[in-house]
Amino acid sequence: MIIDGHAHSCGDFYNVDKLISILDELNIDKVVLCPGPKIFAKNLSLPNISNIIKRKDLMFFMNRIIRFVTSLSHTSNNIITRNELVYLFHQKHPDRVIQFYWIDLNMVSAIEILEKKYNEWKFRGIKLHQCIEIFRNDSPSLQNLVNFAREKSLPIFIHLSSKIEVKRFIKLALKNPNTTFIVAHLIGLEIFERLSQEIKNVYFEISPTPLISEHRIYNAIRRFGEDHIIFGS
């Protein structure tokens, strides 16, 4: 079975029929789908920088661009409402679409909202994005979310924003060994590689190809094992 472990409901994936046709064309069995920002209504085309810059984490630079663009468009205001779209996709194709719920930790009663939606929708994971919703990985609100995820056996899929937040995240993950985390885009890989202790509850997702070099993917496999690497588009 082949699972696309990271996609968003924007571009071609904003239409569920188009989404399924692409999965069929590429022989992908299932897709982990998160809400997509409304500003990305069309497919994004990125230059293949990873063929030139093979050893650097390009996502830290990209994060600055993401934060600037999404702050201008107030992306965080519409992301949460687009969770419903992903739920509708899952309802139509429950055997193909795996819903991850995007939550803003800055919302009042975030955990209560998450609990309510989980009881209604039974989504399969939680999505966090530090470039769109600003929070720290050592915050009490995140620890509350980690507790919720552990109780429900839900993985937390997180887009980390900076090197300092990677370091804070590592402390969080080590402190909560019974919660599963997925790090988007191999962000901070080189910081994780310097760890002396094992970190078995963290998995690494490897999209997008233009920004993630084969060199860094192989390094991740060698250091953490192929069973901790997740394919995403």
C-alpha cells in the first residue's frame, strides 16, 4: 500500500474528484489530507533548488516567506473553517482520504473545540503550523494538546518555524515519549541528527522535492531508519 502522507486541500486537491483521479493515476492508495490556505487556490510551482543546494535546510528560509505571505492574507482566519471541506472529502471517500484536523492553539477554548470536532468527525491526526499560527513549543497550550493527542492516540503533524523552535520541540518530544509526532518537510533534520539519545516517537516527512534534497533524505534514513521516514507530496 502506498500512502501520500502530507497533502493539502488546495490547488488540484481542492476538488475531491480531481484529487481521487490524481491518486488513481499515480497508483496512490490513500492520502493524508490537511486543510489548504485559500490563497493557494492554484498549484504552486517551485524551482528545483535542492538539486543545487543539497546539504542545507532550505525550509528555514521558506518559512520566512510563508509567514510574510500568510500574515498579509490573514490565512489563519480561514484555515480552521476549511477543516469542514476535508471532512466532506473524507465522507465521500473514507477509504482514500485520511483527515488531519488543523487547529490554531491561539483560539480560545482550542482543546474544547478539538474535543467536540473529534467526537463528531473522528479525524486521524492533528495539524499544527508555526508559521501561520504563532506559538512556542514550550507553551502550556501545546502541552495540553499533546495530552489530548496521547489520550486519543492521534499523531501530531507539525510544521516547525525556526531553529530555536526545533530545539524546543525536541525537548517536548523527549518529555512526551508516548505521543507520536511527525515533523513536516525534514525541518531541522541536522539538529535532530546531533541528538545523543534516541527519539523513537518522532517521524520525518520529506516533501516537497524542489526543497528537500536526496542527500538529506538519505541522511535521515541512515540516522533514524526508513520506518521513521514518511512520503508526502
